[in-house]
Amino acid sequence: MNQRPQLRTKKSYTISPESVAFLETLQRQRETSMSAVLEEILQAARREREREADEDAISAFYSSITDEERAEEVEWGNFALGEFLAGSSAE
């Protein structure tokens, strides 16, 4: 399977000596490149931001529905749980 290498952009940033020491410690612990350490940190921050956005969207949805709609959601959840438990006991 042919995979194209991911494109990378070379950048230069000025950071505190404490941040440099932290990154170098992570680099030694992981036995990888500084770029890989930074990429890992940035990807984790991106995933956290996406998770928070998902949670905010879910909260906004449930805040916007009526009590009747909320009760219907609970009923569907209970139904699904019953189906799941019935299916797992059949195995």
C-alpha cells in the first residue's frame, strides 16, 4: 500500500528555558525527535479541544429540548439498554 509522506512545515519559535527543558525531557523519555514530541503535544491539545466542543454541543442540545423531548430520550435510552443487555445475555 502506497502512503504519501505527510507534508511538514519548518517553523521557528521562541519559548522559555523551562519549556525547552520540559520538551527535552519528553524527547529523552520517548527516544524520539523534538518534532515528534511537539506533534504529539499539539495533537493531544487538538483532540481535547474537539472533545470539549462535542461536550458543549451535547449540553446545548439537551438544554434546548423540552421536558417531553427529554423524557422521550430517556425512554429510548432505556429501550436501547434493554436490547443491549438482552443481546449480551443471548451469547
